[in-house]
Amino acid sequence: MRSRVERLLRFGDVPQREDQQGSLDIDTRVDPEVAIPHPNKSIVEFLDFVSDVVPDGDVYLFGGVLRDVALFGYRGFASDLDLVVEGDWDHCVKYLASLGAHQNKFGGFRLDVAGWPVDIWNATDTWAIRQGLVRYHGIASLTETTVLNWDAILMNWRTGAFVCREGYLEDLRERTLDVVLVANPNPLGMIVRVFRHLCSKEARRVTSAAAKFLTESTTRYSYTDIVNAERRSYGNSMIKRDTYKLFEQMNDSEATSFSLGAIEIHRGELQLV
């Protein structure tokens, strides 16, 4: 998978933002009229530069790019690039400021690198850790902060080593979708992400925890609320009314205990097993 990631970053097309990772709960809105000056010719060069800026630390690719490359190959990525830095963050901030990066409301920085939208974060100061929802015990702690299990993976850019949750690769092979951390500063946005991944990412199985989350979400938001939020964030809609209805109906069934295990998709239809 490492070779796929490097091939994507060296030779792949700049992503047209069809999807958002959101695993670090960032505000991904960017003013298209703002041109950010940047001295680097490629995203690979930028990653090498940042690694040099924190010689006693490391820079990690996080979430979406690794997920999509693993699922669909190096041509499958169409989102923002999320990076986390473990090391001298203050020094890194000075470097990012010199490039014209903009700080977002959650403390990370956004900039454009050779056409790639990039969000970069201090590993010890992401939202879930700052809120005390996850205790930081090293870079692996970030795998407990994501919305979805498919996003819970990092790659050390310097060494190429991967850090992921137990069972991560098996979940990808089986297309099993799970919810990792329910707490989120944008609950409607999180619900949209889970439904959207279910409808568009070729999920085959949904864990009981994810099913429970989706079922409960239908008591908080209508289908119209969810689709309107989806269109505001993504510019299109992939969430199917039938999928929403299935989870809505489960509120009134014995299946709300989820004692039967996971939900499987057979020929495009969700079924309890």
C-alpha cells in the first residue's frame, strides 16, 4: 500500500473534492478567491520539507488518502489530504505561516500545495484529545479519534510505517463499516458521513454499533435534514431514502437491541443476520 500512496502523490491527479474525510472534524470551507503563495512544486516535496522542519519528530498521512488507496487503488482518492505532526509544532507553525497557511477554528492549518488541499494538525491537540475524550499516549491514540474505522490509519512519511487499529485490514477486506468515536462537534455532519460512506463506499457489512448509531440518528434528524446537510457539504447527494427508512423502522423493532450482531448488505440491500 505504501507504493500506491507514493505513486498517487507523485503522479496522481489533483483530487476533485468529491468527499470529505472529516475525521479530525475540520472546517473544510475555503475561499476560492484566496490564492496562497507556495514555493513547492509538488506535494511530495512539501512533505519532505515538513519532515525536515521537525527533525526530532514525524509527519503522518492520516485517514482518507490511505483509506481510499487501500479500497480503490491509487486512482481512488478524491478528497483533502490530512497530515498530523508529532514533534516541534511551534517550529512547524512558523514554517506554515511563512507559506501563507490559514488557521481553522479547531487549531489546525489549511493551505494549498500544488493544487492539493492540505490540512495539517498538531498530533497532541486534535479535537477529541483536547476535549479529553481520548487520552494521548502516542501517535496510535489518533486511531481512536476518527468517526469511522476505515479512517483509523496513519502512515509515517519518513519511514513508511503504518499505524492502525486492530483488525483494520480485515475490516477493509470485508468492507465492514464501524463507528469509532460518536462524540463530535458537528453531529449532523457526522451522521451525513456515516450514511454517505454506507451508500457510496461499497460497504458490505455494518457493525451493530454503527447500526445503533444510524438508528438513533433517525430520531434526531429527518431524511430531508440529512440530505440538505449532505448537499451543502458535498454539492450532491448519495444517501438513499430507502437506507434511511430501514434504520428508521428499526427504532420500532426488536432489532434495536442489536443482539443479532452485524447487518449485512446482500445485493445492495441491508439485512440483519
